[in-house]
Amino acid sequence: MSATSAATEPTRIVFGTDGWRAKIADDYTFANVRRCAQAVAEYVVERGDRTRGIVFAYDRRFASEHFATAAAEVVLAHDIPIVFASQAVPTQMSSFEVVQRRAAAGIVITASHNPWTDNGFKVKSPEGASAGPEMLAAIEARIAAGDPKAIETRPFADAEAAGLVERYDPFEAYREFIGRNLDLDRLRAADLDLLIDPMYGAGATWMPRLLAGGRIRVREIHSERNPYFGGINPEPIPPNVNEALAAIVAGRADLGLFLDGDADRAGAADERGSFITTLQIFALLMYYLAEHRGLRQPVVKTVNETSMAERLGEHFGIEVYEVPVGFKYVGPKMIETGAMMGGEESGGFGFGMHLPERDGIFADLMLLDLFLREKEAGRWPVSKAMAHLHEIAGPSSYQRLDVHFDRTVYPALKDRLLVELPQKAPTELAGSPVVRTQTLSTNDGFKFFAADGSWLLVRFSGTEPLVRVYTEAVSPAAVEANLAVGEKIVRDA
């Protein structure tokens, strides 16, 4: 075993809404990845779970497999057995393997939808969900208290020869697993043209392989590994998916399904190349489970999710729980309430029948099943099924604006805005008076509610140096007006 060294003052590492992320070669270094791995290993050992092992996964970003190996070598120095992905895999496969193997934790090297310059470190709980606030607080405390110079490692090859490393390819087991809740043969038999865009990420080839061998015609674009992600952020929203939207129209596809860089988030578009917002997807999936699957268990949504959830809840008699932004809050609440689904604005959806963690592949396949069932009910093409949803759930137009700041000034700006924002609260949203202001329970933003059901949310990102402005309103024009109000509040600070 050998000891690593730190040449400079240790970086302060904080896990945001979905893991720790930073710029590669700036704060995201091998030394800091080892510090995170050391803290997870100590956490597992102190809980007496050493023999249960840790599952490792990584995405297609620059050097992700090498960062994963570095983290594994730290864990192996604690004599903790590991299960290591044989290639880049979707993040949710770590959750799947943790659950299947009853592992103590999961470690995933990924920055999800962040810019190509970043990478990240995610932790999964023994339940397969994103590590909750208590688990992350314990890990952060160990990182802060640890001595980077004292971290020991064990060579990966040596540990593998000693039987402490098992390689895994989750595809076949995952296909069997999702087949318990989705009739894949039915999906394969569909007379439908489907376009898939995995955005160069770890989800490439997964859906085409799952749907192969039937009548459905599948075309996948951006399947190759490209750590630059073609110059876009691998987040399945416009303008990042504009090429896919154009390809739907040009290729006369019936439906488009998208994934983010690590495939835990879903996206979609109709036959006209019109983007289906993430809030609409939440409503579609909730409608699907209630209308077509007959389920009535609760749903969990984040504070920046759609108000259509409450209207669908009233329609179907389903209880809706609201939690702060981040699946580290959604997953535990799903487990606590026995929820049938949980979701967040960024396009991450988890399901009680599946995993208490986001799975973009499973969510996309459920959307495919939904639209096929709507087709059988005479609501086709997809745009007609969308119109039917809004007849039940009410109107919804949505948009998010990200206001970027320099990383060095962001902490001070955040502290100042948290004080000033309530004093600058808007009195109306697109002509409708503001009737309520809500301070987020995580103390990272504010939500303003209008009399017509519209809302505006201003929130500080926990993973990037930016302020997010979200709004849901009754029309596209109202959305534009609300975004202008939110942006002005932030930029005038």
C-alpha cells in the first residue's frame, strides 16, 4: 500500500442536490476523488458493512474510468470488496446493482448533464436511492476532517488478483428486471418509427438493444463516445436537442425519446418535433400509472415540479407530496410514503415498482408504452395524446432560465441575494397578482405564487455556479413575461 499526498490546501468538497461536481483539473482531481472515496469507505466500515461491498459505475466523460479506478483503489485499501462496471453504464445501473447485491453503497463517477469540462462523484444508499442528507452529511464531515496525505491505496490489479474485484455488465439482468413491469414484446411489436438521442452518453445503444427483434423501427443518433458532447451540455432540453427535433421531422418519426449524459434523465418530443417539457413528462407518467395501470399510490414531486400533479391528484384521488429540489430528497420520501413515482423538474423520474432512483431509460420506455395505449384508445398521433392530457390536467407552459456567474463570486452573491430577494418580490406575474411567497426549506431560493395558479421560482444551484429561474404559467406569453421578471431580479442584484 502507498500514501497519496496533497500539494495544496485541500479543496472544500460539498455534495449538492446530486453529488459533488467540479471542473476537471481544477477542483476535480485524482486527489480529491480519493478523498471522497476515503470518506465513503470509512462510512461503510464504521457501520459494520465492509463485507457487503461497494458498487462502482462511471460514465463516458473524459477519464471517468480512470477516476473510478482511483476511487476503487482507496476503497480496496480498506479490504472492502467491490463490483466494478466492465464499461461505461447508465448511473441507475449502480442503483440496480446495489439493490440486487444488497451492497453497502454505490459510487458513480459522473457529472450527469453538466458541461463537458466537469466531472463528478455520486453516492448511492443501500436502498439504491441517491444518498440522503444524513448519509451525505456524514461523508462530508469525514472528507473535511480527513488528512489527504494519509489516504492509502491498493493497486487495482493486485486486489483483482486477490478476488476483491468483480466485473459486471448489467444489461441482461436489467432487461429481465424491467420485463417484470413492462411488456417489452408488446413494445417491440409496435408499428412505430422511434428516434432516440442519448446525447453521446452512457445510455447509448441501451434502448435499441432492449427494443430489438420486433416491428418497431428505431433510429439512434449521437451513439458514439464524445467527451466533448458535440459542444453542448448533455441535458435533454432545447437547444441541446434541437438536432434531434429536426431529425424527427425530417425522418417522419412518430416519437422522439432522449437521455442525458448518464441516462438517469428522460426527454421526449412529439411527431412534429415539438419538445415535451419535463413538467409535461411528469404529468404524462402520473396519468399513465393512474389511467392505464390503475395505480393510486402517492406521488412525490420537487418544489419546482408541475402544479398539474395536484390537479391530476384531485382527478384520480392520489396524494401528492412536495420535497426540496434534488433526488436525495425524492428517493427517501418515496420509500417513506410507498409512492408509485417521484420526479424532479430536471427530467429525473423514479418508480416504486422499479427503483427509488431516477432511470431515464425506464421512464422513456414507460412513455412509449403510454403513447401506444393512447393510440389504441384513438388518441393518436402523440400531439393528440398531449392535448388529451391537458384536457384533464389543465394548461401548462413552462421554461427555465439559467443565469451563470463566475465561480469565485458565486458564494457571496448567493448570500446577498438570499437576503435581498424577499424585498424584491414581484407583486404580479403576467398580470395576475402574487398571493403567496414561499421560502424554500433548503434555504436556497424563493417561490412566488400567482392567483391564476402560475408560479415563479428563483433558486441557487447546488452543483453549478448559477441561479435558476423557473416558471410555469397558463400560456407561452405568460412564461416569457415571468422569466423576464425573474431574470431582472437576479441580474439587478
